[in-house]
Amino acid sequence: MTELSFPCVSVSSSGDEYFQVCFQEADDSDEAYLLIQRQFEDDDGGCLYLECPHEPMGGHSKITWAELGRGVLRLEFRSRPAETIQIRFVASDAQYKELKRILSIMIPADVFHAAV
């Protein structure tokens, strides 16, 4: 399991077609981050795009399990062997609510589980 920790999280969307979650070391930092994106303009086969400059992960992958809790997101990706990423983050109540909303759009309902 790869474990990452970021004090900042941001979410964004463009219409009903593009969604993004970014965990960062600092707002607008290019040094340390994990970017998760999904687009619905074209058939993407249910894949998410990941980008992390300092980790050997990235590209398009399918999620087989996602669990969001207050301050932690755990993602399991379809690969051989399956890869799990656990991200610790800090978010206000409003940020957490928006993060949960955006992730529930990006990740299929049968694999996304979120705490209240």
C-alpha cells in the first residue's frame, strides 16, 4: 500500500463533463500533489486519470474499491497485483462535503463508500 499525506485538498468541475480532485502540499503547489480526474465527454471505460510527480503511479486506471472517511481516502486500483493508495488530508466540513459529492460522481456507486 502506498501512503500519502497532504494538508490541502481542492475539487473542481466543468459542467457535467470534467471533474477533478487535487491533494497538495500547499495551495497551487507543483512540488507534491496527487491529482485525480475523470471526464464524461467521451466514453472513458470508467477509468480515472491519476498524476503524482514523485510516485511511480499515474495514467488511466479503473477503481475497484474506494472508501472516503473524514481525513482519509483509500483507493484500490485494478492491476496485478491490485494497488492500494491511502491519502490522508485535512479538509473543512464544507470541503469534505464537496469532496464527497465530486468523488461520488467520478467513482461508480458500486465501488464508492463514504462515511457521513
